[in-house]
Amino acid sequence: MKKILLPLVFSVIIFFLAILVWYSPILFKNYSASTANNIETIARNFSLTNVYGAESKLNVVLATSLVKDQARPAGEANKLGTLLYGYIFKVFGAPQSQEGMVFYSVLILALTLVVFFISVVFLFDLMTAIIFSLIFIFFPSNWLLPTSFIGIYEIPLLFLSLFWLLFVLGVYNKNQGAQENIAEPKKIRDDWPYYLMLVFSGIFLALAGMAKDALLLFAPILFIFLLIKARYRLMVSIFLPFFVVISLLWLPSFIGGNNEYLLFFLPEKQGVAKQGSDFAFYAHLYPDPYTFYFDREEFDKEYNARLTSADLMGRIGNKKVAVNMGQESISLVGRLIVGTSLLIRYFGRLVSLEDMGGPLIFFILILGLVYLRRQKSSLFTIFSFWIVGFIFLLSYINLVIRNHFMDFGFI
């Protein structure tokens, strides 16, 4: 009884502590430093009109009263999270201020932390889970979530935490102290409840990717890892339901063109011009909708002139933006050059004060990984694959540089 009661009590304490800490900037300042983003606007419109959109055909943000008649379907890529927020607003009401939206975000993130807490208790012990939770709460990238990334990460991370908890429960045998090595098939239980947990873990992994496309990058990483380790039953248990969910609920919208990330795969100069997109997408290159629709040719000429006259790093940065916006193609050599520059910048962010808390925190985390390798080599291997593979795919495949450490911040 004590083994259940103590983790339950601390999970409640951690839940309310996380809410207090993450909401404290508003408590001290009496206002939110963040502003409403496209996801919040679309979710609010969906809750009131059942229309998934916020902008006109010329990307002008519409009043809610005009959305039903004039809005075009949004190309917002992370559709599931936005829709779920819409349903939350339908049930509990849309927040009347940005502070209310932050509170929604904080509640979901605190619940996510509790799920991670339970998985750490199962894998290690209560004290380790408490220390993990405190680090998670004060980790800079996580603290940014309810202030700078509202509506973007909280629901995907909740699904990711549920995936991880079910994965842990399905793979590791608590009766042997959670010491089993995932690379040794003979030590994995054959009982059907454990494989059922893995089936649901695959479903939640798919839901996490549908809510935040960047989290889909973990799927090929985990697939390759299990393939290398020859864990075929485990791989089928997770990825069969994963592919079923993705095929039924995500691929139709993606292939149909109603997803802005499809633009990454379109031929040169056919991307945003042919498919259309929300202003939030092409704002990476064009300053406003008027320029995009009515003055794009002149802007492209000036942009190309800046591209050729800039220094090396400037040319690489401009090339990255142009490729991601569908304005240019890129060769294999060009991708290696751009990707390597992004990879180097990621290494810099690993020791930055804003993202990681500074070099000292990074050094402590390295010591933690060394300790993990000695105590639980299988977890160390999974986490190493996760981090290295994620940064590699972001750098060389997606060609993006941003704060994606919240994607694996719980590690």
C-alpha cells in the first residue's frame, strides 16, 4: 500500500508545483507576455463555427462571424492538437484572455509531467522520479512551452508521455527491477497484456506525430533501433497500429494537400504558389500577404540579389529558407553543407543558457548519461538513438534550426 500511496501523493504535489512554477510569470506580472497564435485562433473558430480555418483566400485574418462564409481550410500542419483544443473550448469554454489560454497549456503540461513521473518511478525509484520532476519543471526549454509555444507542444507531449509509459510497461519487467535489456529477446515477456500495452503505445506515438509533425521523426528512429536489435515482435506490436492510425487519419489530409508540410516535398517554385498556405508558414520568407500575392516577383529578385551578395553563413541561411519555402531545389552537396552548418549550431545550443541552462547543466546531464549507461544500458541506447537521430534528421532532412529540445527534454 505504501508503495502506491507515496508515489500518488508526490504526483499530486508535483502536479500543483508545476502549475505554480509555470504560471508564476503571470502571477508576478498580472499579464501574459505571449500573444495569440494561429493555432489558438483556429481552435477558437472551430469551437464556435466547426470550421477549421481563420484566414481568407488572401490570408487576411477574419472575424469569427465571417469565418463560416469566407475562411478557407487552414493548412496548419499540427491539426490534431488544434482540433482537440477546439473540442476543449466547446466543453469548457474558450478563454477570454491570453492568461486563460496559458492556464489551459500549463494544466496539460503538468498532467504530462505526472505521466512521465509515473514511468520514472516504475523504471527507477521514487527519489529519482522526484529529482527528475524538479529538473523537468525548471528546465529552460520546458519553461518556454506555456509562454512561447502555447498550443503547439502540450497536447503532443501528453501523447508522447503516454506512449513512453506504455512502452516502458510493455517492455520492462518490474519483477526483475526494470533491469531487462531491450536487446535481449529472451527477457521480454510473452504475456499478451504486455503486447497490448505496446499496441496502445504505437497508437499514442501516432497521435503524438499527428498533433506535432516533428514528433513523427522519432518513429523512424525507433523503427531502425528495433530493427538493428532484431526485436521483430516488439517492432510489429508498436508499428502495425502506428501505421494503421497514420494511414487512416493523417495520410489522406497530407496527400490531399491540406497540410503545409507537404510543401517540403514539392518541386522547385511550385510549393506555396501552387498549394497555398497560412501566412504563418510563408512569413518565414515574405513580410506580409500583400507582398506574397501582389509583389512576389519583385521581392524574389531582391531576395536573390541578397542571396548572392551575402557572406557564406548568410548564403547558407538564405538557401535554407528558400528551399523550405519551395523557392529553390537543393543538391545533395548543398544539403550536406546546409545540414552541417545547422548541426554545428545545434551543438552550440546544447550548452546555451537559454535552451539548456548553461554549460554547467549540460555537464551534469552528461554525467547523468554516463551513470545511466552503467546502470541501464538499454535505456541509454534508446535515448542516445533518440537524441542523435532527432538532431540529424532536423539538420539534414528537414533543414531546420529551432528550439526542438522540448521534443526530448524529458530525457
